[in-house]
Amino acid sequence: MRQWHSACRCNGVPSAAGTSNSRGKNTMMNLYLMLRNRLAEEEGQDLVEYALIIALIALACVTGLKGLATAIQAAFTNIGTNL
């Protein structure tokens, strides 16, 4: 995991000290680089993919069980009618 100071470093180039405008540009560059580095990381994507797969499997199970429940109900209704 990256530390804050390494994620905000402006490619190792020291900022031009003395003017407030250069500090503002450096801050914007640091924010841009930090955002770019965060978007490039793929640490949480596996968890999201697994969650989507589990949701898809759960949906398939619910759909399949509805059909099975209808078939079981029809079988028990048939048995009850014959008794």
C-alpha cells in the first residue's frame, strides 16, 4: 500500500518555492497524481466481481426454486386429490 507522501510526490521534482502560484500548481498536480494512482489500483475489484457473481447465482437459485415449488405443490395437490 502506498503512503500519502509517495502518492503525492510530483515525479520527484521539487516545487518551485517563492510564489503562491507555483504552490497552487504543485497542489493541483499532487491531487491529480493521487487521484490517478488511486484509479489505477485494482485492490477492491476482485471483491466486487465476487459479489456480482454471488448475486447472479442467488437470482438463478430463486428463479429455479420457484419452478420447483410449483411442481412440488402440483404433486402434493395430486396426492391429496387421490386420497
